Amino acid sequence: MAGQQRDASLICLFDVDGTLTAPRQAATQEMLEFLKRLKQKCYVGLVGGSDLSKIAEQIGSNVAKEYDFLFAENGLVAFQDGKQVGQENLLHNKGEECLQKVINFALKYMSELELPAKRGTFVEFRSSMLNLCPVGRSCSQKERDEFSEFDKKNNIRKKFVEALYQNFPDAGLKFAIGGQISIDVFPVGWDKTFCLQFLEKAGFKTIHFFGDKTNPGGNDHEIYKDSRTIGHSVTSPQDTIKQVSEVIPGL
Ligand code: M1P
């Protein structure tokens, strides 16, 4: 790892959506400059639930090279100093039969929902997780926002998660509300704590984690509560800047 004046024992690790950026939006110039200054003080890592291409859209096409660690899909796709150091595979882990049962159930469940809008891509099959999206991932920003408001009032995703757990209690799967419009499905243990093994191997003594979905059921909860991290719950990118500045003085 490069960087001589940086504190080599300390890393600040950030969730992406809602923490560094507005959900699924690009990071502001202010945030990118803040992270640049932070990198001069300590090591910096990102851990998102999204896949690499979505994180690159939001943080920049060189994201894996620009940060000391980049963990996509909760760290199941891992980069250190721009080099890929990890890659897990959902299909190998869970098998076709199990995944097909979940997908069939989810499609049937979503087909019975009445929402303000329905578009396309209700199931996104990623290398290490399934993403289930009742409004459809191809929705517009306006439709995304409408679903999000509707979901807050009607608990669409909360009820969907309950139904998934009821139907697949022994599948060894976790159903997590990560972003604004969807549910992530992955094997138990493949939450964001998965990425900590890479940081332990690199020898960090202090790991500050900043995330917004830190409540039970949110996809930052496990890593926020993990004994290997000092967890910080943030409410927005502005709040992230404020809280990091309190932890790392002189930014
Ligand atoms: O990074 C958080 C989440 O971002 C997206 O969520 P949504 O589209 O629902 O706002 C998804 O990529 C999701 O997988 C991810 O956890």
C-alpha cells in the first residue's frame, strides 16, 4: 500500500448509497474532494451492496484504483489497490434449484402487488446476490422516488421480506433492504461483514465504518454492530462529512 504520512493502522470504510451519495446518484464534487483529503490522513475503503458497474457510475470509472479498498456486492467482489482480490459466486454456493425456487416465489409475489408504476427487470442476478425490485430496476428516477414514498407508507418491502423468510426459513439466505426500491438476497454471512477479512489481513487496528442503513434489517446493520468496527450511523452525505471530520481532525 502506498502513502508515507498516512496512519497505516487506521481505515475509514464507507457505505455508498445514502452515505457518500444520494441513493443511486453520482457523488458530488464536494464529497470526492473530501475523500481525497481523507486519503492523505488514513486509508479509505468503500463497501456497497451494488455491483461494480453501479458503484463506478456513482463514484467514478476508476473507483477500484482510486481507493485503497473497493468492495462491491458487500465485498463478495473485492479490490485492493486496484487489483481484484476476491470473487464469490452465488450460483455455485446455493445451486440452481434453491435459487429458482426463490426467483419463482418472488416473481409470483411481485406479480400480485399493485404499485404506482411497474417497469422491467424485477430480478437482477448478480455474481454474488439476487436483487428483487417490485417497481423494476428500469424505472425512471421519478418512478423510483414514487415507489420509495409508496413503500414508506405501505411497507411493501418489509412485508415482502417477511414473506420471503416465511417461505424460505431454512434456505440459509438473508433478505435485506439495502437501497431505496429493492431487496438484496444472499447467503447468510455474505453481508458487509464479509469484507472485513480483507482489512484484517491488511493489518488495520482501527476500522471506522460509516453507513446509513444501520438499523436491524438494513444492509449496514451487521458491519455497524460488528466488534471489529467502530460503527457510525449517518443520515446523509453531508452528515457523513460532519461525522468523519469529528473522528479525523484537520480535514
Ligand atoms: O447500495 C445499496 C443498494 O443500492 C441499490 O438499491 P436500490 O436500487 O434499491 O436503491 C441496489 O444496487 C442494492 O443492491 C444495494 O444494496
